[in-house]
Amino acid sequence: MAVSEFNEDTQDQICDLIESLQQAEKLKNKDIRILLDKVARKYGGKVVNK
């Protein structure tokens, strides 16, 4: 599922969650990519590093 298939509200919620995780747990971009990849794979996708 491409990100463009998410509605805007869902995209905003994901961004807010990522920002909160970065601030609360001091996550680095690599850690966030790993977490997003786990979620994406659950739905048949994968996160790519561009």
C-alpha cells in the first residue's frame, strides 16, 4: 500500500506519532525506519530508504 493511499488524517496521525516517539524516546531515523518497516511488512509492503 503506497502512502498516497492513506487518507490525510491517517498520514497526520502517523507523523504526530513519529514526532512523539522521537521526542519521548530519543529515537533516531534508523530506529523509526525499522519500526515503520515492521508495520508496513505486516500489510504486505516495505519501507525503502531513498
